[in-house]
Amino acid sequence: MLPRMVRGEFTIYPFIEGEALPPYVQVAIDAIKEAGLEVDVGPLSNTVMAATAEQVIEALRRAESAAIAAGAQRIVIRLEVEDG
């Protein structure tokens, strides 16, 4: 049996289309990377995965704090446990 993974998906608002990510999105991504996790950047939301909920939640907590400090107005987070 493959290990379970925890997936966190987050969207940060206001959503601004364009070539570059808004600063509040970029700092959130940087905060997750600094926590040692990779971020899959998508067109509407971003995803982070780890083996434990604690890893994902802590990384998202850091991202949330950084994004709010940089001007984010709303952050939507979804957590899922996936079977490998």
C-alpha cells in the first residue's frame, strides 16, 4: 500500500491576471519553499503536498501570514488526504 499524502490547495485574492504573480502570492509561495516544500503554481490556485498534515498546515500558516502582510485580502485553503 502506498503512503497517504496531504494536499493543501490555496487561492489568494484579489486575483489579478497577468504575466507576473501579485506580490502577496509570490511571498506566500516563497514562504512555503522556505518551509522545505515544493509548490505547484496553477493558473487559479496553488498546491503543496507532504506526508503529514502538520507539514502542510505549518507551511500554509507561514504562507498565509506572509500573504496578509503583503496585502492579500482573502485566502481560500482546502486540505485533502489522498491515498498514494
